[in-house]
Amino acid sequence: MIRLLVCPIFLGVIASACLFAQDAKVFSRADSLRGGLTVFRTCYDVQYYHLDVRIDPESKTIKGSTSIQFTATKPFQTLQIDLYPNMNIEKIELDDGSQLRFEREHGAVFVHFASQVRKGDRKTLNIEYNGAPVSAERPPWSGGFIWTKDTEGNPWIAVACQGDGASLWWPNKDHQSDEPDSMLISITVPPDLMDVSNGRLRGVTTQADGWKKYDWFVSNPINNYNVTVNIGKYKHFSDIYTRDDKNLTLDYYVMPPNLEKATKQFAQVNPMLASFEKYFGEYPFVKDGFKLVEVPYLGMEHQSAIAYGNKYMNGYAGTVQSAVGPASRVGLEFDFIIVHESAHEWWGNSVTSKDIADMWIHEGFGAYAEALYVEDQWGYDAAIDYINAKKVSVANDRPIIGVYEVQNAGSRDMYNKGQLVLNTVRSILSDDDLWFSILKGLATEFRMQTITSDDVFRYINQRAGRDLTPVFDQYFRSTGIPELEVLITWKDDESTMKYRWTGVGDKFAMPVKVTLTEEEFSMIHPTTAWQTMRLGSIDPRAFRMADNLFYATLNLQWAYLDPAKDDEEFLRK
């Protein structure tokens, strides 16, 4: 998902209870029902959805059904599906036609079976429903349907529901931990409109009243919030991305007046895909293809049907993100929405967080992918400038990791701080071959899986051959940024340095590069305990930390000592 700019231009071991404190928010029963993995959800595993709905632009309503094929993972008699309470359920029945009793609490729907379902049983639920789904007030940041018109006055409809949940418009098991293996999306629209959804178009059938049903088949696992509709009078054109004799179809759906602009702007897709495949491996959804679909909002990472609304401008709606000075001007060299939302095909759509508390896996790696694209196209220095320009937008208001099982994402810092922290880990390892093999390993070994932050941290630790857990805890479960405290004394043209990390957990230790000579950075290994090092003749005023490579701050103090004074007492303090 894209982020809202707030800049001027546009559990590891802990030091104290407050250092790693999570939100002070009090969570409700509705939050637990929405985000929790109770026995009513873990008792079954979804294999397949068929969403079959008719969308009426005039009444702004939808009517249809969801079929859910599942396998019981344990014996049960009641399961939970989800649908917003403003949506009406007409009936729920099994595929043999027998109706099931259900009751509703907030957005949860508890379905009661007449007899116990045995472990391993395969069943199909059919839920018929209707209603006027929530309208998005500020898409994509507030979820819902977008009912608008194009420049010719024709209906133009879309949906964005990340965070709010797919259950705002269709019944499903609305938890990121369970994705179907495949899905059929059938959308019926007025005769003069078309629908573009995820996956491949299987066919279009004309109904008795002249309305048209578009059947889109998704052959890969898909997040529920990625399931989408895009309805309008679209113009379609296509391209091919070829690598190693393999072809990936590229399909583009745009408003007809924008065809010429889109043809030029979307030429960025081929080099972007080449960059991402270089760092993260093969595009995950070759069977379903790659699509950009113009929408009446900024953008969203809808799998194989990415929503595009950047108005055919480079940058973020024509601006440089988080810009302070010229450092991030490279951001105007590419279309931010194309690059960021496409990065989610690897990070978020293929590798998915089990719980929304770990959404930084989507957004932190997605933001870092922007920098790697910059590095591949414009060089390392440009990428480092691009990353560091994001510092001004980091609020450090809450931890990046949210609260589990209550549908609570962490701070919006998951984008910019996440990007800065990943750059820091690269700098800690100081071995690009290893770092890039770890990135590609994460993307490929966890391909089409749902994972946790701890899965990511364990994988990096194992591949790196070192325990970076205190580092991960500090940056992801705390709001405190490590501060390198340095005391330098200069006596007889010789400098002595005392140094340690402060504002961190007791076991925090992180190597960092500093100027041990005036012209060269070298790695030191501070902990929370004072260490002492002789520096030679470096002037304390020239001492620096490589804060463009490590997301940390420097607290530097120095003293010039009288040659006749004994400095041992000073050094012991």
C-alpha cells in the first residue's frame, strides 16, 4: 500500500517496560473477533473461493454469493467467517442444499453445523448476501468502494480495503494467515461497462437482461484484501516482459483519453521487473500475469491487477517524497506508484504476514525495494541519498510491530524506518553478496507463504551466522533510536575515545562505522558498556559516524587536556 506523506513538503530483552511498550489503546471484543486466531478460525483451512456478485452502479449495491471450499484441520461444529454487519446475509448452506444456522457478533459470523465435522473432511459453504458496502472516504487509507464517474460521465468503480478487511464487501475468512490456493472472481456489470479483476480472464457471458459477467481466475494463493474489482469503460493494451526465454504477459487497462500517456509511462515496467527479479527472484505470479489498472485513487497492490492512480507522473503524485534538499531528487526519475505497488507482488502478495501486526514485512521491504531499484538504475550513491531523505518523515511514535491478534498494525514508520533499518542491516553485515543472497532467499524460500517477523529475524540470523535479535528488537519493537555516545580526549596531539550505545536494551550490540582516521571509516563494535580506544592524532572535531549507512545518532563530546594533567581519572568516569 502507498503511504500518506506527513513531511513538510508534501520481544526480546528490554531495558525497561516503557522502552518496548506497545500501544496504550484498549482493544475491544470486536478487535479480538476481527484479528484473533480462535478455535473457530483455526479449525478449518480454506482451499478455494468463488466470489460471484452483481454490482449496481446506480444503487451502489452488490448482491451475490461466496462459495468457500475448506478442509477441517480438527473436529468442530462451529466455524467463523466474516462480513461487516451492515451487509445482509440471506442464507448459508452446504453444497448438498442443507441450510445452516448462523449468528452474528460485530463482523464475525458463527456458522453452526448440524453434526460434528471430522478432521480431514472437505466441505463447501455457500453464502448468499447483499447490501450497500462501505464507501471509502479517503481511499486507499480508509477502505471501501469508490463510486465515481470518468471524464465522460460513465460509472467508474473500484475498491480498496487493506487494513479494513475484505469482509467489508464479501464474506470470507478475513485473516491474513489463511489464503485460498486459487479463486474464481465472477463480477456482473451493466452491458456498456467492463470489469478487471485479479488473475486471467476466463470469459465474458451476457446475462438474460443484457448485463455481462466477467470470470477471472486466480491460480495462485491470494490475500483477501487483494481481491478487487475495477469497473469502467477501459481501453486495453498489452506488452511482454522476457527474461531467460520466459515470457510474462503485461496487460494495461486505462481510461481511453489517457492511452497515449499510459503507453509512455508504463514503459517503466520492463526495467523495473528486471531489477526486482535480480534482487528477489522470478516474478511470483507468472500464471496470472501482471496488470496495471487505472483507478480513481492513488494506488494499491492488488495481486496481478495493481491499482494505478498516479496520473502518469513521476515521483509521488509529481513530487519528491520526504524531500529535504537535492538528496532525493532521483525520486522524480520514476513513477513511485508503479515501483512501490509492484514491489508488493514479492513483499505482501507472495511473502505475506500472518498477522497485520507484522505488516512491516509488506511495507518495509516494499519501500526498500524502491531503493534497490534506484541503485540498479542510477547507482549506489543515489540509493543511499534516496534512503536517507526519508529520515525526516520518521515519527518514532509507536513500534513498527503492532499488537497481535487484535487487527492492529504498527506505526506508519514501517515504510521509511523499515527501509532505513534494512539498509542498516546491510551495513552491519558489510558483505553485499551475503546480503543480497539473504534478500533473495527470503523472497524465494517463503514464496507463497504467510510468515511472522520472527520468521524473518530467524532466517537473517541463520544466514548471517550471527544473532542480531537485540538489533531487531530495538528497531522493530521499540521507538528508541540507538545513540552512539562518544567521549574523546585530546592530549599531546593524541586522542583517546570512550564509546557505548545508549537509549537501547541491555543486551543491544551493533557494529558501526566511524572515522578512526580523518579520511577513512572503520568498523567498531560498541555495546552498552563503555569501551576505550586510542585514536592517534585525529582531531576530535573531525570525528564522524556513518549515519548514512546506520540508522543511529551520534552524541559526541570532547575535551582538550593539559599535557601535565593525568587523564586516567577522566577515562574511568
